[in-house]
Amino acid sequence: PALELGPQHGGHCHTRGASSHPGQRQRARRKLYVAAGICLVFMVGEVVGGYLAHSLAILTDAAHLLTDFASIMISLFALWVSSRPPTKTMNFGWHR
């Protein structure tokens, strides 16, 4: 048999998006919320520990966790925007 690299269901490449697996977006959002919570817990712990130990290195690592937290929030915002319904000017919705 020939090796086929395209979609198996006969649709276009943009039809395989989030609509093919409705729970996939919720799972991704839940994982990002968990990662954000863990990041916040460790960040607060590092800020308190760095302050009490007078350690600039630990405080700097807490600042690094702050940038990680910001990137997780940007990802959550992107998931929210991509779930918006199509409008008159955006025929395919915001997913693309």
C-alpha cells in the first residue's frame, strides 16, 4: 500500500482543528491552570525564602517564575480567543 501523509477523513487541513476533539481544549486549559497554580506556589515560596535568606539568586529565580507564569497566562488567553465563535468578518472564527 502507498504511504499517505494527508488527512485520512478526506477533509481539508483546517477542518482538523479543535472541533475534531471537543474535550481537548478543556484538558489543555485544565493543565494550564494546574501549571499556573504550581508556578504561583513556588514563586511565593521563593520570594519569601529569598527575602528571609537575603539571597538575590533565589529572588531572581522567583522573577523567572513570574515570566513563566505570564507565558502560561498568555496561553490561556490564546485558548479563550480561539474558542470565540465565527463572526461576519471572521468566517472561520478566531481559531485560525
